[in-house]
Amino acid sequence: MYLKKWFEQKESLLYGQVLDWVVKLCLLLMAISFLIYVGGGLPQLMDLDQVAQNWHLSLSDFQRATHRPLAVGWQLREVGLSGEFICRLCIQSLCSASLLSLVLVCVKFYRHRDWIYVAITLANLAILGLAMGGFF
Amino acid sequence: MPLRLARGLGGAVLFVSLLLLSFSVLAFDDLSFQGHWVWWVWPLLLLVVCFFIGLVAVPAGVGGGVLFVPIIGGFFPFHLDFVRGTGLLVALTSALVSSPGLLRLGFAELRLALPLALVVSVSSIAGAFCGLLLPEKIAQISLGILILGIVLLMLLIQPTKLDPTQQGDPWVRALKISGFYCDPYSGQDVHWTPYHLRGALGVFVLIGFLAGMFGLGAGWANVPALNLLMQVPMKAAAGTSGLILSMSSSAAWVYLNKGALLALIAVPAILGMTLGASIGVRILGRLNAKWIRYFVISLLFLAGLRMLMQGLR
């Protein structure tokens, strides 16, 4: 019973360990990139005053008022190398943090010939991947 | 004696802050002083408020998202579109930060979380699309009603007792889902098997949809669904709920791709919440969790009421 549980827990522990490292790294980079952004360390796509003057508008009105370029998924070329670019890169990396852990867990399930869970994990990965790619 | 004095003072501070908050909710038509202050005051204030939300969210047993959206949406000048997008990110981050520790302690079950996360991911994408299409007034009224419903849920629901004889349903047996953890308070080993997986999948479709639509995260509904419907022990329900959230970031991507995310709002909120939650976990044992829970329920009630009033105005 305990041996079986130990084998089962290994997938969970693997998921947790990888996630822990990725999330900590993302949060650290996010804090640094935000300081660069507000400190003007990189060119700003939109003036910070302009963002603040319009953040009470709905999304569609905000886009109309500011003409902010819309970057979908990982196609970040629209935003160029700017303060927004590095902040968004960190936010997106945080959103993708579970992806790497899920891939590793899927490999683990595959090695154990646990086909139902391979299918469920692959479906999870596909939905996440499509969302990240901007297909929704 | 000093401890009792400190607790009494803490209670008094909570009471006074609630009184002040009630006054502000009822007295002011517009608390969002748009344009009167320099812009950087708002991200700074957001960082501080999110720190306190993170601090009380852990002892109160709720996710960050459910507190973030009504409080920030009601009292800050940001549009609800940006607040909901950031709310999903805040909920995701608190789940990502807490999941590794919960998995280590055995409070979260990966085999249970994976099928439920799949259902939540798909339905939350649909919810996010519907949420972005909703007119502001309708969104505010529905969110206000939902928050007041959550308050009722938090007040009425009591944790269910575990039935050690249950064997799970055929779906659970096919997926080989069972859990085990050592309870740190009683020192006893707790073995559990979930129940009603098929029915729960339907409930999680609805939970995912609402979470995506209002950017609330889903901890407020995941935990009762896992505990009451699936008979998962409370600690494992809370842990598995976090794990489900950590895997279902797809709705946040919808908001990101539509542009409903501003770094100036999202980053201070995420960092404040993370800092607050990490301290909240450490001081968990020293706080009177019952008082904190009542404080959070009152706070949610006022924020929900304010959101409803904004929508009806």
C-alpha cells in the first residue's frame, strides 16, 4: 500500500518541485522587470500617465483611446523591446509555469503505461497550448 | 495577559475598520478619485491592499481572486475588464505559489486534480469570452449578486464528516484516485477516496464558467464541491482546489490575448498578494482564524453590496 502510494506520489512531487522553481524565478524576474518599466530603464510603448488616464475605460474604449498594439499569445514583436514587453514576458511565463511540470508528469505517466492519465494530461496540455497560442 | 490585550486590540481594530468601511460604502457615491491623485499612488496603494488581502486570505481559507475582484473593482478607479483579468492572474499566482508545499504535505491529489482541471480549463475559456462581452452594468450586478451568494455559502456551509467505509464510484476506481496524508494536528493518518466524480465534473463545468466570467478564481466553489459532493476531507479539498487552479490558466490567457491586462495593475497586485500570502501562512497559527473569517465575510458582504449598488445606479 505504502510502496504503491510512494510511486504515485512521485508524479505529484515532480510536479511540485518543478513548479516551485519556475514560479520563484518568474516572480523575481517580474519584480525586476517592473522596476525597469516604471523607472524608464527601457523605452515605454505608452506613457505611464496615458495608461493612468485611461484605465477607467472599458477594454474596447481603452484600445480606441490609446491605439495600444495588441500582442496575441507569444507573438510579442508587436510590442517591441519595451518596458511593457519585459513585464508581459514575465506575466506570460508565470501563466505558462504549469506547462513544463505537466509535460514532465505526462512523461512519467507514459513510463508507467498509465494511458488514461497520459490522455488526460495531453488534453490539458493541448487546451493550455491553444490558449497560449492565442487560438481562443 | 499581553496576548489577550493584543487580541482585544486586534478585534477593536477590525471592528473600527469595518465601521469605517461601511460608512465609506454608504456615504460616498464615487470612491474612485480618478484624476485627483498622481498615477503612481494607485499601483502603490494596490500593492499595499493586495498585501493585506493575501495576509487574510490564507487564514480565512479563501483564494485571493474572490477578495481581489470585488474590493479592487469597487474601490479603485480601474475598469472591471482589467480588474477581472488581473483577478484571474492573482488567483493563479496564489495557487502556483501554494501548490508545491501542499503537494509535499500530501494535501493535494494530482490524480483527482487532472480530470477536474481539464473541465475547468475548457469552461473557463467560455466564461472569459462571455465575461468580456457583458456590458459593465450587467457585469457589476451579476458580480454583486454572486459575491453575496458566496457570503451566504461561507456562512452556511459546514465541513462534512468523512465516511471511512466508502469505496468510491466506478469512475474513481477506473482512474485509481485515492488520497492519504498525515494530519499535523491529530497526528493521525487520513486515507480517503472521493465519490461522485461524474456528477462533480458537471458542477466543475459551472464553476469554471463563473470563474472565467468574473475573474474570481474558483477556490470559493472548488472547496465546497470537493468536500460536500465528493466527500474529500477539508484539508485535501483545499489543497486539491489550489492544484486545479494552478493547471487552469487558460482563462487568464483569453484576457491576456484580448489586451485586458495592464502591467501597471497586474504586477503590483501579484507581488503584493504573493508577499502577503507567504507571511499569512507563517502567522497562521498565531491568528484567531475565526475572527479573520468573520472579518473577510463582512468585507466580502460590503464589497458585494457596493458592486451591486454601482450596477444598479
